[in-house]
Amino acid sequence: MSTESPILNSPPPSPPAETAAEKPSRSEIWLKRLKVAITVIFFIELGMVLVVIPWTFVWSDNKLLLMHPQWRALVVNGFTRGVVTGLGLINVWIGIWEAVHYTEKDHN
């Protein structure tokens, strides 16, 4: 009588059948490119606006601040302007990073 369990006597499992990765269609490739282009343009433009606007008169002299003068001290504070500018630089960086790290995985 054998003392081995039936699990140890079973044959090794067969490797999973390789599924052939389908090559993406031309429309899928172009849609991906378009998505990346729109994303890059959006982040870079938003970042540039956030970098520039806090240092212009549009930021400190607008109708919203004229209606609520107590907010003006916070908005024109250099720290607040610096934080918004920093967020703008982060947005520009994200846009550039997305553009540089875009790859098309071509399945031949």
C-alpha cells in the first residue's frame, strides 16, 4: 500500500493556454493618442493659468472680492498666491510627464 496522498500522485497542472493578444485597431490607437493629447493640453494650459493668474490684477481686483472685502486679505496674501502657483507648476509637470511617458504597446 502506498502512503502517498492522491494529491501528490496527480499529474502537474497543464500550463494555461496562451491567449493571443489582439492587435489594437487603428481607431483604438488614434483614440488613445487623442486622449493623451487632450490630457496633456488640458494639464499644461490649466497649470499655466494657475501660475500666471495669482500675480495679475484679475486675481486681486475682481467683482467677487469687491462684494466680499474680507476675502481680499486672504486672496492677496503671498502665501495663497504661492500655493496656487505651486499647484499650477504641478499641473504643468503632470502634463509633461504624461506626454513623455506615453507609449504604444504594439503587438506584432
